Amino acid sequence: FDPAARSIVALADLNLIVVQLLVPSVRNASRILETMRQAGYSLDRTKIICNRVGRDAGHLTVENVRETLGRLALEPERVKVMELAISESDRIPAMLEEFVGVIKAVGPNPMKGL
């Protein structure tokens, strides 16, 4: 990360990483999470949003993403697929708020202190 990106990540209340369910996208997200963890950032304030979830050729399944996150010692409950149309964008804040409640119930990331 460059200095500006590090400042933004450190100051943000919530960091959202948007991925598509494609191998390069999930690998990049995995690299970002690992870099953040190694730099000492709290992954408790970091969420992954999967964009364009579908059955297109080359797309991963949600289960593939859960397995990848499992290799990073992140609980599968930290991944949730939420589908809505662009016209339903007003529902996003409530959906994220609900998911934050799930994350709080799961508890702190076990990798946080490493």
C-alpha cells in the first residue's frame, strides 16, 4: 500500500473489499487481506463484498470463497451472499448493518494479534 492508502485504511470505520467470484479477483483480495494482516491492520473492520455473483463460466462458488478464507483462518460466517437489483440499492445500509451484527457475534478475527 502507498502512504495515502495506508492512512485511509487506518482511519476508516469499515473497509470494504469488492471482488468478483473469479480466481484472480479472489486471489487479489486474499493478498490484500494478508498484506493488511502483516501490517497490523484490524481485519475486524474489513468486509468482502462479492459483486456480480452468478453462474457464469469461470466464476467461483461462494463455497470456493469460504474455503479460501478458511485457509486464512477466517470463519465461513464472515462471508455472506446478498443479492439485490441496482434499483434496490437503498437496502444496502440495512443489509450491511445486519451483517455487521453477525460479525460482532462471531467475534474478533483469530488472526488479529498475529
